[in-house]
Amino acid sequence: MIAAATRLRRAHARTNAGLWELRIGGALVAVLLGLLVLRGVLPIPDPLAANLVDRFQPFGTPGHVFGTDQNGRDLAARAVAGLRWSIGCAALATLFAATIGTVLGLLAAMVGGWTQRIVDHGVAAMMAFPAIVAAVVILAVAGSGFMPLVLTITLLGWAVFARVVQAEATALMARPYVLAAQLAGASRLAIALGHVLPGIAPTLLVMVAFFFGDALITESALTFLGLGAPFDAPTWGNMLQEGRLRMLQAPWLMLVPAGCIIVTVLAANLLGDGIAAWTRRDRHSFAA
Amino acid sequence: MLHRVLTSALIRAAELIALLLVVGTVLFFLLRLAGDPAAVLAGQGATPEQIIAIRQAYGLDGPLLAQYLTYLRQLAVLDFGTSLASGEPALGKVLHHLPVTLLLASAALALSILLGLGTGVFLGARTGRNDGRIASLLLFVVQGVPGYVVALLLINLFAVQLHWLPPFGVVNWRGWFLPTLALAAFLAPKIARVTAANLQEALREDYVRLAYATGAAPRTVLWRHALPNALLGATALAGTQLAFLLSGSVVTESIFVVPGMGWLLIQSARSLDFPVLQALTAVVATMVFLINLGTDALFRHLDPRLRKQQR
């Protein structure tokens, strides 16, 4: 009796695996995307409008919920404006890196031979080198800005996708259903797109979520160091840098962008963890 | 055994040389795509005469292929040129800043292992209990906070609010606390998570059940039977992450004004001190190579299964 109840509770816990992470992560992402899309419609002040009377207003000031900065600019408005830069940059870099990495990983797994060896060594070399060092050097030489940032993060990130996709695809290639498709005369491309890619989709989704968080951190760190966004752009990295210089007078200048970054990265990580647990749950419940 | 170690070291070395070659080539063409390399090499605020002199001295008026070959020849003998900022040899300047980074990274590694293992054992032994769940949730949140935000929050708390420690600089021993803590905050949660997961797994193994069956105390089972096996995963992680402590120290050093390689990297990037940037890239790649080699050897020594495979 007790054993059965425990088993039932365990089974229940399993079917709910990852659910709360998905709910909270999804809710956070929905709020952030909502702000991003609706920021033109919502009653938000101009993020660039300076007002020298209202400088250094603290948290909770009427009209300025998050306070104002050294030029009297509304911090809430600047935080929302920073969404466009940070999320846009991280999302684009994630899209590029995932696409390139998936294509190369699939190629390596399905073609084999020299293609595989070149991809393998490329991946090993890329993963061994500290990304931020390379990013700083590239941005210093090539110049900073939105697209250089996106391309640098892409260049340094594709290898992770390639490695995982290759490993998963190689495992899938040995499955009977792929063999059956081969015997039925399906082309390599058809097998890759119709049979292998759907099989690795859950893993890919989890990686996309985590990579997005990492890309956002890299972007804001590089901007914070003065190598990413232009100095006058309202981005979280720039806001942190401005806040750091005035930490003694107005600590909230730093806390607002720090909070934005933490919440966004947390949302991405929660989604990633949630998707991972959710897809694993399916496998478990079939096995049991 | 020795033969295998040697072969894998040779393959790694070939990978390193290939990597350095690729990085060097990318930098070579990036520099020429981004604008006039002579203007970059002459530094900011150079006169037209100085730029022309640089162009002739570096052979930048010759054909591109000849330039590339000269460049490769210089790379091969580790001649990175002289720093544009100070006129010292670039490689010597980088090596001069190396010890500070090594000190910071090893202090942070030691602290991470201490904190990470402690938290990991606590969590791993308490799965399914509420305090364990709350702790792992906290860990998840901490892991999502970027290292440089942690650094800023630490300064805010310990230097600005409490006045306990200096906000930046390492003029005395008190200055080392915050940079070390900030860098460890990046690695410790990872070690904790891996240790906890491995410990949970180890506690479900048959040999643990056997140990309980022979009447061993729970504490003995945890520390003597389960933990040594769980440590393997943590060691592997610490090894692979050591290279990334170098990444973390880029941001940490420039926030806390610690004059190591990371600080030098940002300074050189801001002033576009190209020879120093290049020497830095080569030194970092070499260090990562050596670290990976060392971790491999250590791991082979620690894991009896790998030792057996070798024979």
C-alpha cells in the first residue's frame, strides 16, 4: 500500500518534472517580450530625455519608479530601451551560432571522413580558447557596434552547437528508423532534415536557451568594458558602467541594469532547465 | 603508456600550432580589412611621417602575400614586435603581467574548490529534503548571475556600504579579497552542482548499499565510500574550467584594477596596442594548452579505470 503510494507520488512528480521552471521561465520571457514589443505604446518616458532638475532621483520617486541617472534620464525607460540591444544582439547571435553549428555538426556526423576530422579539430581548438579574450581582440581590431558584436559572439559560439549536434546525430544514425529510411532510398538531405533533425530538436532547444543567456552575458560584459555598444546607446552594459562610476552617490544606478541582466539570464536558464526536464520526463514515463 | 601520452601531447601541440596560425591569420586580415594597418601600428595621434616610416619598416607597402609570409616568419620566432604604448618588447610585457593573473586564478581556484565541494557535499547528501531543495534553488540563481555583476555587487556591499575592503587595487593583501571572491563566484557554483550530482549518483551505487549492510555509519559511507568517487567528476570540471578562469579574470581584473594579463588585454584593446594583443593571444593559447595537458595527466593518474585502459 505504502509502496504503491510512493510509486504513484514519484510518477506524479515525474510527469510534473520541469513544469514550474517552464511556467516561471515562460512568464518572465513573456513579460520581457511584451515590454520589448509594446514599448512604443506603453506610457514610458523618452530614455534619452535629459532633465537636469530631476538628477539622481532614488527608487520609487513618483513618475520615476526606478529613479533617474546623472542626467535625469528615467532609469525604467532606459532599462526597457536596453532590452532591444541586449535581447536583439543575443537572439541574433544565438540564431546564427545554432544554425552554423547544426549544419556543421550534421555534416560531420553524416558525411564522416575528412569533413568530420576538420570539424572535430576546429571544434576542439575553438572550445579550448577562452572566448572573451578572442572577442576583445577581434572587436578592438575590427571596431565595435551591433553587427560586429553579433558576429563575434557567433564566431565564438558555433563550436558548442557543432559538438553536441554531431554527437547526438551520430547516435541517431545508428537507430533502426534511420536505417529503414536509408533502405527505403531516402536521400541524405531528406534523412538529415526529416529524421535526424527532429530527433535532436529537444537538445537543440535546451542549448539555444542556455546559449542565449551566455550570449547576453558576453554582450553586456563587452559593452561594459567599452568594446561593444557605442557609449551613448541605452544598453544594460553601458548603464552598469555609468552606475559603477557613481556607485558612492547613487547605488541604484548600478542595481537597475544588474537586475535586468540577472532576470533575463535567469529566465533563459529556467526555460532551458525546464525543457530538459520536460523532455526527459517523456522518456522516463514511456520506460516505466 | 608513455607512447600514448606522447602521441596525445603531440596531437595537442599540433592543434595548438594550428590554432595559433589560424588566430594569427585572422588577425592579419582583420587588421587590413578594418583600415590602414600602418595607422593602427603607429598608434593614435601619429603624424603622417611616422605612419609612412612604419609602413616602410613593416613592409606594408609590399604585396599582400609577401607581407603575410614576413608576418608568419616573425610569428614562428615569437617576434611580436614592440608595444606601441611603452616601446617594450610585446612578449616581455605580457610575461611581466603573467604572475599576477596566475596568483589570482590559483587563489580563486582554491577558494572555489573549498566552497564548491562543501556546498556540493551538503546538497548531495540532502536530496529530496526541503533545505537541500532551497539550497539548490539558490545555487541555480547564483549561477545565473554574470561574474562581473557579482563583482560590482561585491564592491557595492563590502566597499561602499560596509567599508570593510578597498573597492579596487591590490596595493596590500586586503585588496586581493574581493577579486578572488568575484572570480570564485563564477566557478564555485559549477563545482557544487557537479559534486552534488555525482554524489547523488554514487550514493545509489551497490557498493554504498553494501557498506550500509556491513554496518558502516552513514558518515563513514558518505566520506569514505561515496565522496572519493564523486570527486572524479569535480576534478575533471575544475581542470577544464581552469582555462576559463583566465576568461573570467579579464573582466575581474579590469573591474578591480588588478594589473594582470586580463587588465593588460583591456588596456591594449582600448588603445589598440596591436603587438601586445597578439602576444597576449599567443600566451593565453599556450597556457590553455599546458593546462589541458596537465589536467589530462592528473586525471589519468586519479582514475583507476583510465590507468587500466592505458596498459
